Amino acid sequence: MAEIPQTDVSRRAALPTASLLSRSSQPTIDQNSDEYLQAIEEEWNKKVDVEVDTLVESMVDLVSLASIGDKDKLRVAQEAFQAQCRAESMIRAAHSLLSIIHSMKLMLLLSDEAQIATRRDGELRTVKAEKEEAKKKVAALLDELLRPESQDTSTTQNETRMKE
């Protein structure tokens, strides 16, 4: 039987009755945490891109509707209605972006703090161990540098004593 890969990502699971949205990147057991996080990031980026595109297109349409020229009352009414629709579309997109921001803030705030603390402590231990190794290497190099000088001075002292 295949062993479930270790991961540090809590995987979201939908309720069996919640089939309103079809997701393109359903997490699979074979997917490691980096791939899963990249899929989630891609999903969020697509949501943001859609809403920003909606805002841009609506703004372009509003600017094009604002042209001045010979217009009859029917044309003015049609353009007013179109402008209202575009403004409402922009409001919906802005609210959707605010909702996305709120969701991302909640995910950050409610993330697994114990895991973050464990990782931080592990990294701190690693850095301390590397620091101790570096200190030992520096001490060994200093000993190497200082020993030849002391040996050279002792040999020159011995040579001068022999000459006397």
C-alpha cells in the first residue's frame, strides 16, 4: 500500500453536499505541499485577475460612454443605463476584491502558529549549530596562524643561544 506523503499543509476539504463550485486543482494525496501551495496561489491569482479585469473593462466602457456629441433622448437614456450597469459591475468587483483580501488576512491570522514556531525554533537551532562550527573553525585557524610564529621565534631564539 502506498504511504501518504508527509506534508506541512492543512488541506481544505469540501463537504459532500457542497458541489456548487468545481475546482480545477483538487488536492490529491500524491501532491506534495509545495505543489499544493502553488495550486492555491494560482487559484487566488486567477480570482484577483478576473476582478481586476472586470474593473478595467468597466472603466474603459464608462469612459467611452462619456463621449459628448449629438445625442437624442433615447441614446442618452441608453448610455445612462449602460453607465449604471458598468458602475454596478465595478462595485461588485471591488467588493469581491475586498472579500478576497479579507479571506487572505484570515488565512494568515488563523494559520498554524505552532508549526511556524516549530520551524522558527528549528531554524534557530540550526543557525546556532552553524555559529558554533564557525567559531571552532576560526579558533583552529587562529591557532594555526599563531603557532608557526611562535615556532619561528622559538627556533630563532634557539639558534641565537646555540651561536653564543
